[in-house]
Amino acid sequence: MKRALLPIPAAQSSEAFRYGPISGAYQQLTDRIANGKTWQSEPCADRTMMPNRIQALGEQARFSPAALAMWTDEARALFVTETIIKLTEANAHQLVATPAPEECHAYDIVIEGENHHVTLRADEFYRRGGGPARVQIWEHRIDGTTSSVLQLISRRGNYVIILSLSPNGRIRLADYRDIVTRAEDHAATVLRQDEGSRT
């Protein structure tokens, strides 16, 4: 699955952030990233943030095989987090098909001592290339500063591609479409080749 992640471009400076690609059980990967940190439990965060949503699917989902990478696209001033996880058909369908609950379109949570007011700005379901996908835009307001996270949840068979894009400022629509398209197409091609080599 690591090969199915977007290739990380060559670093443009020593300041570029990179983590991974790594693979293993999903729970192990998220534990490595959290590195012992914990966050306040909040009902809407539990129902909308991806690690919490996967945990809610049960033990089988938490320990499903996965791959993850985090990196900076310096040319676009964009922080990229990509995860690919292999789930049961029912869990993969649920993860992509379920919209954010209406009562959780705006809520407050404390993360690492900072008060976040979180608002859902868009939640759209579509099909592309034979696979269902959902795009959500979440806005975080922290002490007067507003930032956005664009999240793609795309399914290819039992695999789910989760792509989170955090721009430093406003992202151009063309850049967003480009990276989303490349992530979906690259993952679909590699996963299809991998499945074909096993048959």
C-alpha cells in the first residue's frame, strides 16, 4: 500500500516536513503519530474526525492494514496527509457514504490547549472513475485565526484513500483538483495492479 500513496516530491529546501511513508496496522500508525498525546473527548469530534470514525468501526477496522505519509508541498504552500486503509466492504462503504451529522456542522473542541471552533463548509458525495468519493471542507477558527482542511475520502473496492490538505492561506481550485485527481488515479492504478498480481 505504500506504493499507492502519492510519491513525495523532492524537497525544495531543508525546511520541508516529511513523515513516512510508513505501513502497518492503522492503530499502530496513529499511535506513532500521536506519540502519547491525548485530546479532549467531544461527541462531534468523535463522529467527524477520521481516526475517531475508524475506531468507531470496531477492532477489525482499527487493526486493518494501512499506509500513511505526511509531507509539505512547498510549491503550493500545502500540508498533505494521505492514508490508505484496507477495510471490509461494509466498513469501506460506511466510511465514504456517511455524511457529517447535521448537529455536528459546528462545534467547539480544545486541541493541545487551543480552543478550536470547527465549522463544516462543504460535504459533497460524487463518483469518479468507478469509485465513490466524499469531499469535506472543515474550517478551524483558533483565537481569531481561521484555517481550512480539505478532506477527500475515496473508495476503490475495499481500499479507502483519505487525503487531507491543509493550505497555508487560500488554495487555488486548480491546485486542489490536480492533487486530488493525482492521488485517486495513482492509488487506483497501483492497487489494481497489486490485486491483479495476486490472482
